[in-house]
Amino acid sequence: MSWIWFLLIGLVIGLAAGMVISRFTLKSYLKKNPPINEQMLKQIGVSMGRNLSQKQINQMMSQMKKNY
């Protein structure tokens, strides 16, 4: 009967550790490889009918980096 408790406690600890490790790994990956770059922002602006200045692109990139 006590081995069931050890199994459940081990499972909970393993799940918690897995979540922490995966969150840290994903966060560091997104910091190194952002999903959107300056070229993509320019294309998005053109598709919406606007020409974005370099200052506007830099502001958007800094906002995205701040959120990661």
C-alpha cells in the first residue's frame, strides 16, 4: 500500500520538474530564435497597405523582445 503513495508522489514531482524544465527550454529557444524578424514585419506592413519606417520596426522588435 505504501508503494502506491511513493509512486503518486514520484509522479507529481516528475510532472512538476518536467513542466519547469520545458518552460525554461522553450523560453531560451524563443529568445535565441524569435518567431518574427524584421523582414516579416515589413511584409506584414506592406500587406496591410502601410510602409513601416525603420523606427517603427525597431519599436515593434523591442516590444516583442521585452515580452519574451
